Amino acid sequence: MISVLKFISRPFARKASAKMHYTTGVNITLLPSYKCSFEDPVHVTVNGLNPRQRVQLRSRVTDDNGLVFQASATYEASDNCQVDLTSHPSLGGSFTGIEPMGLFWALKADTEACKFAKTDVTRPVLVDIEVLSNDEVIAQATNERHCMADGVRRVPVTEGRIRGTLFLPPAGTGPFPGILDTYVFRGLPFELRAALLAKQGFAVLALAFQGYQDLPKRAEKFHLEYFEEGIAFLRQQPEVKGQKIGLISISKSGDLALSMAAFLPGISATVWINGCNANTLVPVYYKDVCLPPLMFDIAKTKITPSGMLDIGDVMHDPMSKKGLPSVIPIECNTGNFMFIMSEADRNWHSAYYARLACDRLKAHGKNNYELVAYEKAGHFIELPYMPFCVADFHGVAGKVVYFGGEPKAHSEAQLDAWPRILNFFRKYLGATYQRSML
């Protein structure tokens, strides 16, 4: 992969004022470029300061729902008049210590109960970075974090019953393995992850399954035939024909993915992130088989010291007499599984469910699984540098709930999990293609 080095150097321009005293010639450098892929790091330096000058660095981004996320940190310039985030520690603010990407992973909205939204992947995420001295902005730069690589094709899908978005790597370099991407219980397609997977050489169908376009707002039951149609559509694409198929899922869609792997033929690799090993919340049907839902006891809800609703203990135990009929027979699948779990997940006991799934496979004489654990991460393990979500509206609870985890540990988990997922799919789906972002 060849990266073209670029940088942005823009002293903050505004009319001079007797009340404004700031160092001239200060600039921010972003390497290898002010443009990058959403999941890539940038090397941030500030040049042109006075020796030992203290400044505040501030980052700001507006998501697709109009929410503003911000982070800030205080730095002291070196004797060579520079602040380098890869070697200089933050002295205070949203984070402390040496954190090269702290201005990104520490981004936080004023309202604690929200999740960073990126729904339009055709436009980059614009992160403004400012340098302030005595509360005056003395330099500014913008990092363009692109969601789609050059040549990646985005195709809205309304084929028969299925709804979603297909992402294909650039033409002429296939065929590509296919991935069906399903998201949380709201059922909307997660286009950002799908677009970034397409960059890596996978044909990805981000499949909606409720609450999208003309699909039911909330399904009272799921039929695996719908997901089977989605997989068949993916297989039929000229860019995919003859290639292996994988699944990626998170939260409620985790048990849907396990059900697909168990009952639908030809699933070679399944990534499950903080889901359940049993079918949850609504019945799942496939032909003459029905998996009843694992349900919950609302009386087990708690309130955190900060006043948030904690539903982490409400689900019934899958190993109880009541829960066993809902457990998914994943031993029927001949492919491979990756279970990614957070020990601090308070949506439900995903770490417990992951271990139960692995124990079931092992009991059936199988070793076709990988288990990845993160001690202090929360529920939504997604993409590198995605802002941490500690709480948000929950589609089932109908209220804002606490999702657990610690911001720095969660960021580290996202940074670690993404290459693991890519390597897992490359290994078991056979992808070798990779394309530079810009």
C-alpha cells in the first residue's frame, strides 16, 4: 500500500484586535494526510509555539443527527516550540498522558445519553482541531475521515422483500467473498462498517430487518427465510459468485447471526459481538422449526449512582429450565465463529453468553471458535475511534439505559478488535484484496 504524504498548515486567520495576543505562525500538521479513512490514525503536531508555552488542543465534530461531540487537552510545548501528540503528554482535560488519538476517542457530547450517528457514508466525518492560548484560537485544521474508499460502490437494495445497502469493492478486482452485516434491534443497516469492510475486499450487504423503509416498525417474530433471501441475493451478485459467505453482528443481531449459522447452509465465518447464545425477545422461525424467545424480568432493573437505568441483569438465564429451549444449536454449523465479548457490558451478560456458546461447541467436539475478551469495554464495540457510547435509548426498554464500560478501555478494545475481525474473515473467507483509502 502506498500512502501519499500531505499536511495541512493553517494559522487561524481573523482580524487583529488590541485584545488578541497570540503567537503568529502557529500551525497544525496532520500526517500522513489531512484526509484518511474513518478507522485510521493521524499524527497530530503543533508547530510555531513559544518554548514551554501552554496551550489547549480542542477537537469538535457534528454527527449526522446534529449532535456536537468535543474533546480537549492541555499541552506544554517543547524547547523546539512543538507539541507532538505521539510523545507529549496531556496535562489535563478529556484525557491525560500520552494519547496520540485522544482528541478522537475521547470525543463526547454534552448529553451523556447518546450514540454517535454516521448514516450518510458518502460524506466524510469532519473533525475540527483547534489550538487555543489564553482562550483565543491561534490555529485550526480539519481532519477529513472518509467512510468510502475510492471506487467502492454503494447500491441501495430493494430486491423482493429484502431492504438494505450493498457495498462492493472497486470493479475488476473480484470475485469477492460476501458478508451479511446485521446491526442492533432497531434493525437499520449499519452502512459505515459495511463500507469499511468493502474497502478491505469484501462484498457486504448491510441488511435491514425492521424499522426501515417499508419493513415492519417492530417485528413480532423473525423468519430466517428473510435473511436467507438476503444471503441468496449476495451470492447471486456477479462479483461474489462462487465465493464464501460470512456474517457480522452485534447485540440482538448476534443471536440472529447464530440462528442463521445454525440453520442456513454455507455460512463459513460468523463474527458475534456482545450478543446472546440464545434467541431473544421474539420467536425465530425457519421452515417447521421455532426457537422461542429468551425473555426478561423487568423487576431486576437497577438505577446506577448517576441515575441511569441498568438492565444488565434482567434477562433470564439461558441455562435455566425456562431458557434452554431458546439456546441456538450452533454446533450444526461447519464454519468458524469469533465471539467478541465485553466483561463490563451492561446491556446483558454477553461475556457469560459467549462462554456458554464456546462450551457448547466444545461439548460437541468442535474447536471452530475464537474467544476475544475485553475486561473494561462496554456494549457497542464497533470501529476504531468511534466515540464511546455509555448510554442511549434502548428499543426494547423504551428508555435510556446504561451500557457499561470505560472510555479509554473501550477505545482500546475497538482498536484491537477491528484487525482481528478483518484477519478472521480473510482467513476463513479467503479475501486477499486490500485497497488504499485515498
